[in-house]
Amino acid sequence: MLSTIGWIGSILLSFCAVPEAYKSWRQRECFLGWGFLGMWGIGELMLFIYVLPSLDYPLLLNYALNILCIGIMCFYKISR
């Protein structure tokens, strides 16, 4: 039961960044500030590295998808 709750929570959190990344992709521009993107990206990357040895798959999914979405947003922030 707790494992299912963990997976559901992780999936929901991992998809939180998808709408903003999609918006950035569609508009070819990211409107989030560099401070926010930087702190969010560094935080996700550090937590991914921290959790990697434990192979906690729900958390790894969350962090990996968020890192991907942040990368998309940073790409459009830089290219604008």
C-alpha cells in the first residue's frame, strides 16, 4: 500500500514541470527566472545523486523527469 502511494506521489510530482516545459517548447521561450531555474535544477540534480545509490525508483523517476523538464526550459531561456 505504501509503495503504491509512493509511486503515485512520485508520478504526480514528476509531471508537475511538464506543463511549463511544454509551454516553453510551444512558445519557444521560458518565462521563469534564472534564480528559480538554477535553484530548482541544482536541487533536483543533488537529490538525484543522493538517491541514486539506493535505487529508490519512484524518487529517481521524479528527479530525472524534473531534470529533463528543467533542461528544456533552460534551453529555451538561453536561446531567446
